[in-house]
Amino acid sequence: MRTRIVDVALELFARRGVDGVSIAEIAIAAGASKANVMHHFASKDGLYAACLDAIGAHLDRAVDEATEHGDLPGALGRWAADHPTDVRVMAYGLLRLPERDGRWALSGPVTRMIDLVGGDDATTAVIDLLGTVTYREMARPLLDAHLNATRTRQQDGSA
């Protein structure tokens, strides 16, 4: 049930933000009681932390792939395509970062990326890459709509 609750929370947080979803809504969508959610996570912040842990695990697998194949941009692109809810929740988390005390939950995978890239500009390069991948995934509906409109015009001969 814990995994199901985290999966549902990730989906809802990705669509409406952490502040836009209640524990009761998550419980209903997960087929659990509010008490069950609170038993596993104690608070919405606890559930959000569990979601960030899941995102971190996905990112760690992407870093493992990048380490094995030497292609961090490709691995992050595949991560974003395979886990679009991760991207949205991560972006939301970055917006809230100044409001939170303590360590950023995704610092482990990001530190591994920086170590993988190496060099004086590694931190900037990784942050730029994450920003690009995040923006591209969040803008995917606009890109898809544009590509579909272009294809339609080409098929109609009006391009």
C-alpha cells in the first residue's frame, strides 16, 4: 500500500503541486484511508519526502546508466521521458526550495552527476543540463501540439 500511495501522490503532486492536493484526496485516489496514509507517512511533508526519495532512486538509476555508457544527457533525457511526473514534482520542489530548511532531498544523485562530469564547471554544467531536460519535458505538450499542427499542414499541402 505504501508504494501505491507514493505513486498516486507523485501523480497528483505533478498535476496540482504539493500544496494543491490534500492527504484525503491522495487516500481516496490510492484506495486507502486517510489514517492509513498518516500511518505510513505521519504528514504531508513526510509523504512528499517519500516522493522525493522515489525520484532520487529513479535519478540514481539514470546516473548508473550514464556512468556505464558515458552519456549523462541521454540518460537524463530517458529519465525525463520515462518519469514525467518526477520532472514536474522536482521542478515544484525547486520552486519551494527557498522555503525549506535542511538538505535538498535530491542532492545525492545531483552530487553523483557533478562527480561524473568533473572539472571546474561541473556544477554549472549539471544544473544547466537538469534545467534543459526539465524544461523540455514540461514543455512537451506544447512541442507535441506544434509538431502535430506542422504535420497536419504538411499533409494538407498548406505548409
